[in-house]
Amino acid sequence: MATINVYECYYKADFVANGVQRNGALVMLISDSENGMIRYEAAVSFFPHRSEDDFSVSYDAYLNKILYEAKGRRSKKREEQLISELRQHIDELANKEGGKVFWDHPLREERRG
């Protein structure tokens, strides 16, 4: 099994989970391939971010959604399409739970794998 974060970026956020205020969000597009199958998942993990250097991601406020699953392998074209739609999917997940990602306030530069 090969699991990689095709895209990840930390953003300012607003979310309360388990009685704890979360001020940061790690947004990810995750690729998982095994036995000739490929799956892409949109995911966000809200974390406390209590100071400028606090990037301790807690996974008790983790939301995810499968975007694509089929026979095949990774595709750069498909990944670019999924990244272009990622904000919409993350907003949908966050809104359902009362959270918000502030897309105009990244906490670090994005990384692509």
C-alpha cells in the first residue's frame, strides 16, 4: 500500500471539538494505491494552534470524504482536477460540523507530493 499526501497545507481555522477550540486546520488530498486500485480522499484535521509555532495536529477532529476510487494508478491530470475542487469538498465537510477554514490565511506554504 502506498499512501501519500498529494497536497497539504496548514490554514487558520475556527472549530470546536471535544470542548477544545481549534484555530488551525491541516488540509490534505490523500492518495492511496494498492493492488491496481487508486483512491483519493479529501481530509481536514482541525488542531488547537495555540501559538505561531504550534503545529501539533490532533486527529480527534478529523473529517474526510472519498473523492475517487477505481482501478488504475495515480494521474497528474486527475490530481490537478481534484486539487482544484478540494476547497469545495473541505468547506462542505467543515460546514456540516460547524467549522470554517480561512483559505486566505495559510499558516505555511503548501506542499505537493
